[in-house]
Amino acid sequence: MDYKKLGFKCGIEIHQQLETHKLFCNCPSLVNDENKTDIFFERKLRAVAGETGDVDAAAAFEKQKDKYYKYEGCSSSCCLVEMDEEPPHNVNQDALETALEVSLLLNAKISNNIIFMRKTVIDGSNVSGFQRTALIATDGYIETSKGRVRIEVICLEEEAAKKLETKESYTKYKLDRLGVALLEIATDPSIQDPEHAKEVASIIGMILRSTGKVKRGIGTIRQDVNVSIKGKERIEIKGFQDLRYMPKVIENEIQRQKALNKGKKEVRKANPDGSTTFLRPMPGAARMYPETDIQIIKITKEMLKEIKLPELLDEKTLRYEKEFKINADLAKELIKQDINFKDYTKQFPKIENTYLATVLTSFSKEIKRKENLEIKEEHFKEVLKPLNDNKIPKNAVIDLLINIAKGKKLDLSNYKSVSDEELKKEIKKIVDKNPDVPIGGLMGDVMEHFKGKIDGQKAMKILKSLK
């Protein structure tokens, strides 16, 4: 499709949970609390007029369903604040500082005064009937392969409750996720095509992960996409969990819009097959009104000076490539798995960096897939030490890791290394005995002779020098 000719407009909203306690109480952010469920109650919510004096269209739509809401939770992860039976406590300072840090990383202009507002939400996902949200910064930007994309707003808000069950007369929610500190980041509509949307989401996600202060895993970050073409209304698509499917969903939505006579502004859900389905009318400004229980927070120059910005993960990847002389994929994987590679290179200086990085990033995955065993840091260090001391060959590492993970003691007797002198001597005998055999065949004979107790690369090097 010619997206420019279609008048394609697209912006992204990213919602990221922060790794800290909840926003307005001291409850831990156990978004999947597995403790005993010991809190149960029911509520019925109503729509109220916002600051404009009107009732929001999305709130009115939910009210028409005339449903009631069941709530359950664990006292280990929710309190009277989540039950809307106690006013919010002071805002979580760690969450606020993370929001300021992200705003600086996104080159945004931070508000002098942080004012929390109430955003009407009566689908039951907020017990109070509203979500507390505050504008932190505006007018930021990121650089992409297709030019600069503006960051219109950065907000700090409460996460919603987790939906457990939907029936005709009620919906059931769990409170462990309600109140978790959440960053909302919204771009302007300058994204040029579906693949560009994916790139923009990836860059913002990388910046968020660079702080080391955000939650990781499925459900901890969500992307919503606002998209339209010339002559059609804006559609908000919610529910992206995997960026790989974003281009396909956007492409299908454009095809759907092209087939419409006009259409209405609405919120739609992204489906696994790439299609979208109607959720509710598009909310507007009528759902916002002031929060009277939380004081205005003044942001000073001194506060901002104290924030230390982290090294971005992309920059860290480039540094790893240069510092350790490894390829980009290995560098990314080391960073993704949060492995202190410098510590390993200091402890095991005789192991080549590329192989060391491969062991640390790949072997645990392979052993998990094949043996369903967890490889811990101490397991790696126990096996890497004899490898560094040239007491075992490389091809013994996986077997030894498996044995240790099964609870066995480290036994090197079956993997005693062959000295370089002995190795060269025996390989020469094999070559002299089979002068006409190609090098590949000789390599097989060498490995069979030593029963896996030698380094294949070292053996091949000796073979090439003798042929």
C-alpha cells in the first residue's frame, strides 16, 4: 500500500509497569499474587460528569450494560486504598523519579507542577470508578530510521485490576495488579507505515528497559495504536503484547477502513489472527476531572539535577562489541539476560570471549529445552574454572553442567585434557597412516580416537598444519 497517498496517520501509546511498590500505597506490586485469596466484595459503578460538565461517551456506553462487579484479592498485595475505602497515600517517590528519568531520556519538557487528575473508568477495572493519572512531561522526541518522532505526553498513572471472568450480568476482577505504578508514553501521529510503528515501539521499549526500573515479562508492557487514513475516523487498537504482530494488525485495519463508507471513532481490540473487534466508543476529554486527595507536586531544578541517566541498551551493546570483541547478537543477549560479562572475563581470562559468551547465553537455554534443568550462576562458574585451567575440553562443558544441575559432584576424570604435545603427536600418527584421506575424514578419525576429550578447533588447526 502507498501509505503516503492514503493519508496514513499513526501514533503509539505505550503502557509500562514500574518495578516498585504501588503508586498510592505501600503494597508490593505482585501483579500475579499467588498467595491465599482472602478479600471479596462487589460494587456497582456509575458515570459522572467530567471537568467539561458532560458525561464521557465511553463511560455512558459502559453504564448502559448495567453490570455489577465482583472483586477478589490477597491482603499480601492490596489494602483499603485498592478497595476505595481509604484515600490515596502520598505518591510513590521512586515511581515519580523513574517517570522524570524516562522523560529526560525522551528529551521531553518536564512540567513544573505535577497535578493528578481522575479519569472516569467504569468498566470495573478500577474499583473507584476512575483512574488517577498525572501529566509528567510533553514535547519529547526519539530518532528513528525514518526521521524524528515526537513524544507528545508522558504520564504517570495507576494500573487497572486484572479481569478474571466476564458474564452477562457481572465481570470479576483481581486486585493484585490494581494500583501498580504505570508509565504512559504517547507519540504524535507522524509514524509513516506499519513497520515504522514497530520500530518506534521497539526504541521506546529499549529506553524504558535501559533504566533497569521497569517490570519485565508478558503483560508488563502494552502498546496501543491510533491509526487512520484520509476521510476516515481515528481508531484506537488495544492489546498488543508482541511487537511482531503489530504491522500485520495495522495493515488489516487499514484495509478494513478502506472498505468503510465513513466509520466512527472507536476503540478496537487486536486479535491473534491480525483482525480487530469493537470494544467501545472512543473516550474524550469529558472523562477527566481534578483529583482532590493528592497535593500538587513541585518539580525543581535541584530534583532534576540529582537524576543520573543510565547508559542506553543500544549504546551498551555497541560498547560490549568493541570492549569484548564479540558480535552484536551475543552482546544483545548478554545484556538482555543481565549477565555481568566483565566479571566472567576477569575470572576466566583464558577462555575466548565469543565462546564464553555463547556458553553463558545459549547453554542454559539448550539444557532447559532438552533436560528441563535450571542452570545457575554457581553451576557455570564451577564448570568454567577447569575449562579456564585447561583441565577439560570445550565439548565437556554441557555434560558437566547437566550433571551439576542434577545434583552430582563435579567429576573431571572422564574428561581429562590431552596436552598439546600429545595431541599433535597422535594426530600426526593418524595423518601418516591415512595420507590420502581428505581432512574432513581425518578430523572424524581424530575425534573418535580421543573420544571427545579434545578441543575440535585446536585439532583442526593442527590437522591443517600437517596436511
